Amino acid sequence: MKKFKRMLEMEQSKKMVNQEGFFRQGIAEASERLKKQHKENGEKEITQVMYQCLTGKGL
């Protein structure tokens, strides 16, 4: 019975580690998407300002 209980605890521990890895991976991916979006937003903002300057609308 003790062996069975130990095996259950080991399985739970493995699942917790797998779940932690899953969440870490999700956070890393979301962080990369956010970084990419910040860069894209900055580029669009610069493009918009340049267009306004070229059309004489100013800032």
C-alpha cells in the first residue's frame, strides 16, 4: 500500500512539474508576442508622424 501511495505522489509531482513547464512556456510566448507588438506599434507611430509631416498636417 505504501508503494502504491508513493507512486501516486510521484505521478502528482510529475504532473505539477509538467503543468509548471506548460505555464512557463505560455508566459514566454506571450512575452515574445508583447515585445513584437511594442516594436510594431513604434514603427507604425513613426510612420504616422512622418506621413503627417509630409502632408503638412504637423503634429
